[in-house]
Amino acid sequence: MDGELTTLGISAAGLTAQRTRMNVLAENLANAETTRSEDGGPYQRKLVVLGSEPAASFGQALEAAQGNLVKVQEIAPSTEPPRLVYMPAHPDANAEGYVALPNINPVLEMVDLLAATRAYEANVTAVQALKAMTNKALEIGR
Amino acid sequence: MATIFDPTSGLLSEMIRATAVRHRILASNLANVETPGYEAQEVAFDKLLAEAQGQPAGRPAAPPGIRPVVRADPDGVSRRDGNTVDLDRQMVKMAENTLWHNGLVQILAQRLNVMKAAIKGQ
């Protein structure tokens, strides 16, 4: 049974990572025009950094057929500079009349959101396939 | 190992185990479909089957042990972020693997039912 649980864990890690990504993308989209963030200045676009690591403990790792979990390594701020838009009447405009808006392109965020959704769905399919296989195996000897 | 189970049943259960390992590796590839630098893996399954079939005809003395071999996916195409997982190909492989698994389970269950009938003297 341990094998099934590990496999389920791999798919669950994939679901968690993609959902985290979707949350961060939603936050970016919601704050696309935010000029006053918690740490002052315009909102900074956030990026999710994914990494993989072996799914099994050291003992099992010797078996080599362990698979790899995906983990959110970091949610890092983007290094892109803010967009400067000429809006002299805006309360946050600088001396030249420009307002620093977040470095967010909604189109990019939407494309990323689509990719995250597809990856999430792929993991859901993997879970469903595992459930079908396990149920089928339980029929042995019935 | 002397059991009431014939070598074929042993081979079947080993192959079912191999499909489970293969599913895990496919799930791992799918989980890492957006991980930069991740290299897609595959379980050498068809090769295992061919090797098992290459056993001498008739009844082998012991079921040939199948050890699933995990290797880098030779069909993987590297994207710009170094990831080599092809989502569509992985989904097809997973569907194929599930069919394999269910088919093998069905055959094994059938064999056990035959044995059950023999034991009961039906």
C-alpha cells in the first residue's frame, strides 16, 4: 500500500504547487493597479519558483523507482521596474506627474494562469487513474 | 519457492507491480511539468516484457524477477527552461499504462477464479 500512498503524494504535491501558483497569479491580477502596497510604493509582481525533490526516504531511495515531488521553493518578487504612467492629478504622482504602477501585464498573468490550470488538471487525471487502478486491483480474488 | 501459484501468476503480479511503478513515474513527470530543469523519466516496461517473454518455453522453474528500470525519457524534448516533459505524451502513456494494469489484473483474477473452482471441485 505504501507504493500507492507515495504515488498519491506525488500527485498531491503537484496539485498543491499548481494551486499555490494560481493563488499568486490571482493576487498579481488583483493588484495590477495597486500603487500603495504594505511596504510602500507600488505592488511588486510575485513569481512562484518550483523545484523537484525525491519523493522517498533514503532507504527507499536506493530502489531508484521513487519519482520526484514538486515543491514551491520560493515566492519571489519580480525584478522588473514599475510602469510609469503620466497621471499628474493622481495623489501618488511624482514631481514630473508620473505614477509608478505595478510591473504587471495582465495578459502574461492570464497565460500563466491557463498553464497552471492545465498542469493542475493533469495531476487530477493522474489521481483518478491511480484510483481506477487501485480499485481494479482490489477486485482480485473477489 | 514452492507455492500453489504457478509461475505465470507470479509473472503477472510482478508485471502489475511494474505498472504501479510506471504510474508513479508518470505522476512524477506530470507533477513536475512546470519545474524548470526537470528531466522526464520513464520505466522501461515493454523491454521488461520482451525479456520476460524471452524465457525458455514451457514452465520456467521460477518466475523471472521483473525489476522496473527507471531511465531518462528518450522521447523528451527540451524546452527553453530545460524541462523535458511532454504533457500530451505523458497523458497518453498514463492512459496506456492504466489499460495495461487493468488488463493484467483481469487476467490474474481469472486465473485465481479458475483455481478457486478447482479447489471447490466445481
